[in-house]
Amino acid sequence: GMMLLLIGQGLQRRSHAAWMLALGVCLLLPPLALLRGSHISVSLSAALAAVALWAARREFYRQGALLDEAWSWRWLSNLGLVLVATFWLLFFVYSHVEYSNDLWWQFATSANAPRALRAALILCVGVIVFGMARLLRGGRRPMPASDAQMLQTLAPILATSTDTQACLALTGDKAFLLDEQSSGFVMMQRYGGSLISMGDPVGPPEVARALIWRFREEADHMGLRPVFYQVGEKYWQTYLDMGLTLVKLGEEAIVPLEGFTLEGRDRADLRQAWNRGKRGGLSFRMLQPEQVNEVLPRLAEVSDQWLEEKSGEEKGFSLGSFDADYLRRFPVAVAEAEGQIVAFANVWRAPAGGELSVDLMRHSTEAPKGTMDFLFIELFLWGQANGYTRFSLGMAPLSGLAEHRLAGRWNRFASLVARHGERFYGFSGLRRFKSKFAPTWRPRYLVAPGGMHLPAALLDVTRLISADPGRQE
């Protein structure tokens, strides 16, 4: 009975493994039923079920073992209620039978109480074995990350990208879904019950729209919920056509570089910060990728000091981590004091879109106050001099949300988190820091199935980002 409940859950999810088990059970039941006492009705029902399963075999296409299924708490609680009701019914029906050890060894067609006792024991053992198997197996294994050959395939696509977020393809912790012509890709990873895409697909618009549907099909084939993290507004219609829900994560700060200047009254604070850095002995240098290897030991020292000061750990997926191979792929902007590097940031470039951005931004404990302001201003000036038109400062989480009492539940909840979680993260402080550069703001969204799938998707994304990028689960 417990096995049939598990198989039934798998069939509901269109699992191929559950279909094979169900077909095997239906084929075994007729001869066993006949051997027990010519139960023609049971044999006929099982045979008809086997025929129906075979006819519908194409509908059970999702690969993976039953242990890989994401069992919901609702389903597990229902299973628990069934087990409790079963035990209660057994003890109620056979309450008149006096227990003795001999009951375990009585085998007869009319010995119902001993048979029920053995069935209860087998059921308990089955539940324990299934639970232990789930615990020991752990979560779904991550998808294999990219190799050098894949990164070579992605290089021409990255060269035509208009969004610096595409540079996350080079972090080494993602798998990729490419179109047939290798003109676009989705960078993704699996975690928990979700298949998570980092941002919108990279590539021409028509290719990106097709890849969104391909990604949706891939998630369906794997029995996972499709999740798109930090997407823009460009393909919102395609996401809505899938029946997915968009919730606002925050806003990305974009600094226009074409007219950027330190002159004027409204730029007085930036001008003072830049002059203060100059007077304090700070200087700026842009290291090209081939020069990064020479300063890696010092960059590692700065990074370690920064992590220790913040009491933090490396993140992944939506952020890069301090990895030598990763850093060698980009220019690195450094701020120096007395010839010593005191701050650095690796620079993302999207020349096709005229966009610059940074990923890792770290400073040492001896860096003068205002060093990061100085570094950003120098980056703006460098980008402007090299023909870039905008600079992305990244997203300010949970900013720009509607706070009206009639706003959606997500907006009210996120606003509550932003207000009361300030001492843990500093949501408003991060937005204030980015606002000093007078950026424009563009929204970023999470796209996932609605209902209870939405908080589960958020939890999976959070855990994936917080997972050690050097050690996949």
C-alpha cells in the first residue's frame, strides 16, 4: 500500500521511473491474485491498468529516480495521516486478539491478524528505509559546470551581448542551454526543486524568446519548477504567456557616462570625494587581464581582509567569487596608496551595448576612508574616455517596491522585510550609496510559478547563491 502511494505521487508528476514500477506491479498482480484464491476481479483490474499505462507511456517522460522527486509537505502530511489511520484501523479491528510472539509465525489463509501484524512491520521498515534513503541521498546533484570548450563556444555570443550580466557565464559554476545555431544561451543551475536561470537568455531577441521556451521544456522534462532570477522587462510578455508570475526583486542602478562630469553644484559631493582621495595619496590603475596574475597574491590579501571584516563568505551563481582563473578573464581596476593596492574591482564589459560594470569590489583594512567612492569615480571617467555610455552599479534589493496598503502581497511582504531587516543587510544604505552617483533605475524581477511555488523558488535561489562556489552539493 505504501509503495502504491509513492508510485501514485510519481505518476502524478509524470515520472518515467514511477511508470515502470506501476507497470511492473500491474503485471505481477494477476498471477499473484490467482494464486491466492482465484481473485478474477483483481486480476482483471490489474491487467486493464497495465494496458492503460502502456497506452499512455509517452505521457510519462520525466527522467530521474523516485528518490529525486521533490515531495511537498502537503503530500508528506497526507501520507502520514494515511499511515496513522492504517495503524489505528488495524489495532481497532484486531483489538480482541491477544498478542503473543507466535502470531508472527502463523501462516494460513484465515490468519488475518498475524498477516496484518507482519504488514504493519513491513510498512514501518519501508517508511524508515525510504526516509533514510532520502536523507543519505541528499538533494539533487548540481548540473555539471562548464568546461574550457564550452567557454570557447560562448565567447562569440558574449562579444555581442549588450548586458554585462552575461559575464556571469564565466564564473565556472553554471551549466548552459544553447540554441541549435549556438547564437544564444541560458546560464542555469539546479537547486532543490528548481531549475534556475541567471537572468534573461543571452543572444538576439528572437533566439532569446525561443530559449525561454526551451528552458521551460527542460524544467518540465526534469520535473523541476522553472525560475528566472534577476530578469529585466524585455521578455515579460513571454514569461506571462507561460503562465508564470513576475515579482519585483529591486532596481538596478545605471549611471549614464556620456554626460558624466565632476563639474557643477550637483556634483560637489563627488568632486570632494575624488579630490579627497587624490590628496590622501590614492591613485587609479586599470590592469589588463594579462597583468592580473602578477598582483594576484596582493589581491588575495585584500579579499581575505574584506571577507574577515564583513564576517562573510564567498557567494556564487549571481556573483563571482575570488578565483584566480575567473579574475584572469577580466581587467581589474585597482586603487593604490603609497604604491600598495588597497582596493580592487574586476571589470565586466559589454562593448556591444556600451556598458561597464564590476563584480568583486573589495578593499583592505588600511584603505583610506572614501576609497571605494574614489575607485568608482575613476571607473566612470575611464569608461567615458574609452567610449562606454553607461555603468551598472548592480541591483539595490527590495527597492522601488509599491508600499500602498492595496499593493500585492509580495510588495507588502518585501517592504516589511526591507524595513525590519535593515540591521541585518542595510537595504536603504545600499540604495543611498548608489543614489549619490545620480543613476537611473531599471527594475529586476524574479519569474516563477505562482502560489506556494514562489516562496519555494525564492528559498532555492537564496540557497544556491549562498552555497560555497568551490563545493557543489
